[in-house]
Amino acid sequence: MDKNLQYSGNATYQGYRTDCSGYASMAWKLGTPGLATPDFVPSGVASWLNSKEDLKPGDALLNDASGAAGHIAIFNGWTDGTHTSYDAYEFTGSGVHHRTIPYPYFSGYGTFKPVRNNSVIDATPSGIGVYRAADRTFYVADRNGADVGRNMFGNADDMPLVGHFAGPGRDTVGVYRPATQEFFLTGDNANVAVYTVFGNKDDVPLVGDWDGTGKQTIGVYRPSEGAFYLTVDNLTPKYRVTFGNPNWKPIVGNWSGTGKDTVGVYDPDTQTFHLSDANVNGPANDDHRVTFGNPDDVPIKGDWDGSGTDKVGVYRPSTQEFFGAVNGGQLLAKYGNPGDKPLTGHWN
């Protein structure tokens, strides 16, 4: 974006045409000089998606008309849960832009439809797991309950945490020590990559990618205030979000598909999840409500269908069963022993 390239169907940069389709071809690592807008789908490089709800970062919005009438913009994520506008990268006559675009595109520029590079492999669904305090071990499995691995970490009285603490990639384990408000987070399931002291006694520990950087950092929920304190540096709160009632349980996830984790709360009396699409300093909006599960269930979340968006779920301690709110609600698997604490994450 800082190369000051001039839009041209004849000029090239690093072998790619300096126009919209050359730019998209470079982003998708296609051969030089790049395809033209009418050629992405017929050539077999890309396929049309069924609906906008199938879009994931790296996909595109394509007007496959010929010449100057055609255009392509690289989709980078929805701006909020309404899915009426998106964050995108594109090369136009005024240069390379990273900006918000109304779905499917600005009016007056033809018909745009969602499309995906055929080399992209869908994300795998979230897996499940448990933490067994008796042997200080994390046991993890795929969504269907098939064992993936185990890691011993922390002390018996610690609270288990899971996240991508070292950057994008698989989730690794960590613990929170309530007696001292200490966080111990690993990047490799063995060695401490992040150590910090944060929060007050009786806070509930949290981890999330609050700004969409690809790296998860810590936070806490303070029941006495009904407030979330979220850091992006593992040290200082960037957001203080008030949401829900003090006796409700905190839950965080990528509810809107933007790549950012935002806050939520679970009302155990009504088995209702209240989810917000944005972290703000002040009261959060109640953007989505989902009633799911039975009394005494433990709230969980996960990307149960590999769509890139988290959904709510529950763990039933009486039967050690995991249920996900996907396709009308379904049993994921039975896993673990009585007394285990449930986990979810991407282990591979």
C-alpha cells in the first residue's frame, strides 16, 4: 500500500499486473502476470460461494465482467455481526486500499458475488478436551471425541486456560493461579511464554484476541462489578466492558466472524447466552441471544462447523457430554471423567 503503484493493465510489479485482478492474483499466489476478472472461475482457480455467510478472510467479492467493467476485492472479514459491510483490500484507479465496503460492493459498479480460491482448505472445527486436576493434565480430542494428545502443566488448584498465546496457529495450554492472580501461558504446551499477574481475588480469568491481531491475550471478569477487564499486552486493561448481571457467567468468542473475540454472558437460570459483537469501554450491546442446554450445564464455545465463527455450547457434567449449538443443536461427544473441567480449542 506504500509502493505508490499506478493502476495499469499493462505495467507490472514483481511480475503481476498493477490492476485489481493482478493484485488479487498476487494475493492468491497465482502465476504471473495474473488472471483477468472473467477468468478466475472458468479457469478452475476459484469457485462461487453459495451465500455471503460462507465468506472467510482470503475470499473475494468478484464482478467477473470483462475489461474496466470488472473488479475484484479481497475479503478480510465482516465489520460487525450484521454482515452488511466488510473489511477488504483492493486495487482501484485511485490506488491500493484497505477499507470498509458495503456488501456486496459500492452501488453503481455492477454485480458482485462471493468467490473462493480453490486451493483454500476450510478450517477444521474446534476440538474438545478436559483438564483433570488430580493429575494436572490436559486431555484433548477432536470434535468427535477421538484423542489428540495430553499435556501435564500447572498445579492441582490452578484453573485451565487454552489459546493461541504465541500468535496464529494451534491453541496451547496455560493456567491461572487464583491464590496469587498469576497467569502462566505456554506457546508449546510445555514452556511458559507469558507470565503475568493481573486482576483481583475472585476474578474469573479469560483469554481472547480482543483486537483481531491473531494473538490471544488475557483478561478477567469481575463478578462484583459485572465488568470485563481486557488487555492487549497482558498487563494493562484496554477495555472495561460492563455486561450482564453479576451472577451470570462470562464467556468470550468470535461471535461475528470478524476475527475478534468479544464478550458474552450466560444466565444459568434461563440457560440463555447474551453475546455482544464489540468490546467497548462502557456498557456492551446485547446483540444476540441464544437459549441452549439444561440447568446445571457448563457454558462453552467453539467453531463447531469450521466456518470461522464461534457458536455457543454446553458441557453436561452429569454425563460428561459436550453439546454444540450448530444445526439446531447436537451432541458432539462424550469425553472425560466425572469432576473434569471442560475445554475447547484448535489443537492441530
